[in-house]
Amino acid sequence: MPDGARNDTGLLLDPVYQRHKTGSGHPECPERYSAVTRALEEAGLARTLPRVAARAANEDDLLLCHHRPYLQIVKHDIARGARVLSTGDTPLSESSFDVAVMAVGGVLAGVDAVFHKKVRNAFIAVRPPGHHATPARGMGFCLFNNIAIGARYAIKAHGAERVLIADWDVHHGNGTQDTFYEDPSVFFFSTHQYPWYPGTGAAGETGSGAGAGTTMNCPFPAGAGRAELLGAVKNRLLPAANAFKPDLVMISAGFDSRRGDPLGRFLLKDDDFAEMTSLLMEVADKHCAGRVVSVLEGGYDLSGLARATVAHVEALRT
């Protein structure tokens, strides 16, 4: 990337993310990546914004958040030809481990890009998604927790002391919460449908031990939309984030909270995602030189996913 790209939004797009096959009719399908890429191309964003190059994570990177025995389970399941991960409802194919390692590495590349001042912020369009993966278990279509590893990597490799993760996926990011529940260096904020898969994320789940108070859950019933979710960001997250003073803002950008998604019952519109993005950028501008790394999570209505992604990236580049 040229030095002058510092004020731009970096994009990570790579066809490798289509190689994780999930079987006919599965909602977390390779076509999700195709829809996002095509929409960004048609909007002129893929052509004009600087690129972040994909790379593979190594085992040490994965071990920042995951237990070694779990890595062996994933490798063994794939080697024996399993079509579903033995720890949870996550489809597998022969390339799934390699693609998942590239998904983690893509997030790490985005973190590097913002800390090295190659771009101001970045959108990392990877699959499989990650926020349901706990340290010892993959589930919910997720193998490795891409964004959690990215947060720990920012702390280890770039000296970040505090990372904010905001998750607006319609499903609670239980894996991210589990990873940081006792860790005061990461503030985890989530809006999500409740009760809904995976059944976690009650308002009373706020962290424990040294991490007490650094988890904030805002559960809402089916039918919630702009008033509830934007209200939670403005009235709950912003005061907490300004007190926390993050060195990096990360977004678990799940677009299944959009109106019409087959796996959720929230009613957000494209402009709502853009406004939430802008609010998080204000936090980043105030505390961490604009550093935002957004990571694709859910979103299963292909046309809705495409339009919401464009609105999100357009807001990141403003």
C-alpha cells in the first residue's frame, strides 16, 4: 500500500475464502463471500480502496486464544473426512482448516495495517466466521475466533493495552465473551436477539474477576431495530468506551441483524449499520488515531448482506 493510503479504508478480499465448503443449502455458504465482493466491486469500493493482503496465521497465533487440544481436534476431524466438527454445529470440508487459518491471518493483517499506519481502518471480509468459537470448542459455523485472536495479537505484537470489541451480529458472540470474561484488557459489547442461539448474553453477564465490568450485553427480543440497537450504542456503549479509552476498536460485523435475514428477527436497515459504524469511528478518532478493524461475521440473506456491507464500508471511508 502506498504511504498516502493512511487516511483510507483498507479492504481484505481474497477468493481463498470461497474454498471452505459447507454443503448444499447451508446458510454459511461460499456465495456469501461472492455477494460481498461483487457488491463492493459494483459500488466502486473494491477498485478504489487500498488492499490488505491475506496471509495465514501460524499455530502460535491460534494459541493466543485457543487450547492446543482443540486445534488437534479440528485437524483430526478434517483428516478423517468429517463433514461436521465434532465439538459443534460447524460444517467441514478438506480445505476448512487452511481457509480458517487464512481467516485468522486476514484479521491479523488488518491489525498490522492500522498499527503500521498503512490505512486508517479496515474491513476484513473473511469466512468462516468466528465469534462463536470458544477457547476449547468450535460451534455456530465457527472454527477459530478470528476477532478474539486479532485482539490478543494487537496486545502482543503492537503493545495495545486496551481493545474494544463491539458485536452487532444478531447472535451473541459467546466465544468472544468466554475468551475475555476475566480479562480487563478487552471490553466486549454485544447487542443480540435474546433468547436465541446460542442462549448466552443475558444482561447480567458482565465479566468476572479482573474482568468484572468489561463485558456489556444488551439483549433484545425479536422485532428490535434501530431504536433499541442504536440506543444501546449511544446510551450504553459510548459512555463505557470513552471511560475505557481503547487503543484499538474492533467490530464483529454480523449483518444477520438486518431486516429480512433468515437466521434472525431484528429489523435493522442499511443506514443503521452506517450510523453504528460512524459512532464507533468517533470513539476510535477520540482515543486511538482512528484505528478500527471490522471483521465479517454473520449475514445470510445474500442481497441484504451485500447492501449492508456496502453501507458499512462507505461509512468507514468517510
